[in-house]
Amino acid sequence: MSHIVELVITRTIQAPREIVFQAFTQAEHLKHWWGPKGWTMDVSQMEVHPGGMCHYRLQSTEGHVMWAKFMYSEVSSPEKLVYTSSFSDEEGRTVRAPFSASFPLEVRNTLTFSEQDGRTTFTLHGKPVSATEVELEFFRSMHESMQMGFGGTFDQLAEYLASKK
């Protein structure tokens, strides 16, 4: 394959690794920063362990609702999180992305966390699972948009953690 499929995003935040890891794995933190700017997040289920699920709803200011979930396969606090993300219905069943039938049904994400001098660097590696060539190409075409989307979400994480000091 000539093009890179995997999405890779690295970010450094002024906060200890343990705190950043908790922000990703505890509903009371995650709901304050996850998702597009201006959207609210409600977590209906949060079980962060291999085989566990985070099932959540995002709602825009205009009232648009999206459900999604993370299915955890590896949790090594505070170094690593591995989960499969997908859009879902209200019951947690995997569904197609609301914006395109060509977006992969599932994306396996590996998040690694390292700390130096009280600053945490985390890297997200996202790769489609069992995707068709059309889905892989669409995922590749979305890299820039996903970089911007995650960038905004991670800005919210930085602001949230700064406000907790």
C-alpha cells in the first residue's frame, strides 16, 4: 500500500501523566473535554478494563446527537490505553458513522503516555479494523480533518486540566 493509513497525533500537556491518564479514563473528567468544541458529552457507561466499554453521547448546541463507544482491550495505567472506537446507537450497537458510509466501522486506537518534568506527552495511533479499500482510502482522506478535530479536543483537555490546578 502506497499511502499511510494510520493516523498519528502527538501532544504534550502541562500536567503529570497520572492526571492525564485519569482524564482519559474517568467519566467525571472525560465529559468536560472530549468531543468537538461546543458539544456536550454524557457518559452512559464507563468500564475501563480489558473487555470494558465507554459508551457515550455527544450533543451539539443545535441539538444534533451522536452516540459512540470505546471497547477497551488493554489498560496499563498510566502508560497505555488500547481501545476500538466506533459510532453506536443508544443501546451500544456498532453503527456506521453519521457523516459517511465510507468511514471505517471500527478504528483501533493505541494511546501511550510519557512524562518528563511534570509534562505529559501522549501519542494516539489510530488504524481502521477490517476495513475495505474504500474505507481505508476515506480514512486516509480524513487525516487532516481528524488532526484538526483531535487538536481541538486536546486543546479542551489542556484547558480543563489547567483549570483543575
